[in-house]
Amino acid sequence: SLAPAWLGFGHSFAMQDESDQAMAAYRTASRLFIGSHVPVLCTAIEYLRTNNVTLAEQVCHQAKIMCPTDPLVLNELGVV
């Protein structure tokens, strides 16, 4: 599967302040990584980076439902 490559693609867009492309890459990764919380969490982080706190919190809670024990999810909830 190419899902990890899509995550990396999203990260590279995020680092270049290309939020729309980053979000599109994370959505593609989410479709390929069915059931994984990682692309969902990356989406939340991108929402937070673009100062959309409400959506960041909602998506972060989705990631927590998918994987309640991931420390990165809990950290991002603390950041929000």
C-alpha cells in the first residue's frame, strides 16, 4: 500500500504551508489506511496549525476514539 507515502506527502506539503494539498494527502492516506488513526491525527494537527481550533478538536477526538492509548493523540488533545 502507498498509504505511508501519502502521509509523507502530506507532511511535506504541511512544511511548505500548503495546507489544502496537505489535507488532500491526509484524506487519501485515510482512505488507504482504513481504520488507522494516524491520518486522522495528522489532519487534526494540520487544522490546529492553520488555527482552526474547533475542527482540530473534533478530529482529534475522532482519533482518540480510534486509538485511545496513543500518547501523541493525548498530547494533541492537550495542545488543543
